[in-house]
Amino acid sequence: MEIIFSKKLSETDVSHRLAIPSEKLDKIAPLSLGDKVSVAVIDDTEHQWSFLLSTRNEGKYLKPVISGNEWDRFVSERHLRKDDNITFYRETIENNEVRFRIRIELTGVPFFLFGAPMRPAA
């Protein structure tokens, strides 16, 4: 498995869209300014998500982001917040098929109360 990028999540990453480092875009999908593509991503619970990868139409530089309903649902269901860490991977499986994985690392020491993840008060 190849690490494409790791990052600490910003407030915008968890409330609107996940910013992808521009130089890593081609390792996911070769997009042009304004393009969109659905990317299947498997999380660390083996659940598959269909994230919308696009480049924002602002300025002359590609600004790749993951956004949309699936990203919002992922953030909500995985209880992500600012300063949590994610790592995005690319792996090649049989028949040279490429698939993507995402791993999250919650900040603090999460614990569970009645099956729901909880975090200590900040």
C-alpha cells in the first residue's frame, strides 16, 4: 500500500470539504480544472464510501477537494472533528486494479458510552 497523503483535519475539512494536496491529485485521478469523478474509498471498518473528487473553479491552479453527501456522512458517522488525522492510501490488487483506503485517527482518547464514541471534554 502506498500512502498518498496524510493530514490533520481543518475546520473546513470537517464542515464543508476535504482539501487534497494539489501535487497528489494525479495519484488519485487525473482531473482538469472543474472536473468531477466519483472515487470508491474503503475505510478501516471495511465500509466502502463513494466520495466526490473535484477541482474547484477558482484561480488558475487546481484545488482538488472531496465533498458532497458521502463526505458529510463519513465525517458524521466517524465522528471526525478538527485536528483529527487521516491518511489516504492507494493499493494495487489482483489484475492491477487500483483501490483506495482511508484511515482515521481521532485526537484525544475516545471512549464508548452505550456504543457511541465519546471524547473527553476539551
